[in-house]
Amino acid sequence: MEFGSIEREIYVDAAPEVVFEVISTPEHIREWWGGAETDVAPVPGAAGTIGWARGTADEHVEALRVVQVDPPRLFSFRWCFDDDEAALLVTFELAAQGTGTSLRMTETGFREKGWEAAVLEEAYADHVRGWDVFVPAIGAYVRGLVAAR
């Protein structure tokens, strides 16, 4: 297996501006990313953390730094740092498609981490499982958000 990148693409029945807000702002990120709490602003260079189950024995916190912001077309960040060069890069690309948005998520940088093969394989598999849940959750959350407006 390659372990180079993870890619997911979905269609979301909402304008790119709405989808961009959902993927890039803390109050919305929490809703689709498994209760993740983040303090990072959608501004290039902004740094912060993202964490799950804070204050519990299962707490998991990662540093996060915003790389690119081009509303409503692109949002990317680095996370899972060892150092600047060995952080994973997550990129969300949005494109208007009919009355909605094509959303493509790509996560790269796994091989660059320098992990042993077993660690690389497990981390990659863990992220695949996560994005298999969380990318569709973006679409579901946006549907509910649009319906409530």
C-alpha cells in the first residue's frame, strides 16, 4: 500500500460560502469533527490546537497551524507536528457545482513523518477511518444547518 495521501470528495447541497464557513470556523468544526474543540482562526499562519475529549482520560490534543485560506475555494492546515517539515497537511478544495459545492479533502505527509512501517501503516489506517466518518459528516451537518435557516 502507498500510504502517501488520503483523498475524499463529496457533493454538498449548499453554496461554497456556507461549506467554507463550516470547514474553517471553530464553532462549526466541533459539530462535524467528532466534538473537536479548536481555537484556531481561519487566517493564514494562525496557530492553535485541536482536541477531543478534553479533560478526560481519553484526551487527545494536536497542534494545528493554518496554511492557506482563500474563501470560499481553499482552506488548508498542518497538524500532527514532529517539526515544520514533518507535519501532515490537510487541504479542503471547494468548487461551485450546480446549486451546491464539490468538496475535496486531501491529507498528505505520512511518508515524510519518518515513522517505522508499522507506525506509518497504523497512523494512515486511523486517518482513513476518521476521514471516512468526518467528510460525510460535513455534508450531513451542512444539510441540517441549511434546513434550519
